[in-house]
Amino acid sequence: MKKIYAVCGSGVATSTMIAAKIREYLEARGVQCDVQTTNYGMVNGGGLVADCLVSTNPNIKCGDIPVVPGVALLTGMGEEAVLEQVYQIVKD
């Protein structure tokens, strides 16, 4: 099963909202993923294993894991494009 992390500063409130939108979008398309929340410290600390990160900080890096900017999932502006980008990464 593919794994996605929604990432924000504390790993609690904002990332939880992002994770819920990702789950809903993917489930509607028949894709099952393990969507978790985490904070920047866990990402920067290394050792994170995931297929995709959706982050409120678009400059975050974690090895070869693709990072999708997630602010649009909070503002609603460009939300569909972000969700589709995540879908394209994990659909196979």
C-alpha cells in the first residue's frame, strides 16, 4: 500500500485537514493509501519512508520522495490540481 505524509509545522491541525482531503479524493477514485500526518522535524530528521509528501512548506526535501505543495488544500485555490498531482504519484 502506498504511503503519503501530510506535513505541517506541528504535525497536528493543518496536516490533519490536508490528510482528510487527500483520503477523500483518493478513495473516490478507488485508490487506497495510508495517509499519515507528521511535522517538519520528522521529515528533516530523515528515515521517513513514503511515496509522497504533501507539505505546507514547498521547500522541504526528504531524499527522493516527491514533495507536493499543499497550501492549495487549505485555501481551495488550485486544490484540484494538487490532488490530481498526488493521485498521479500514487495511482499505480
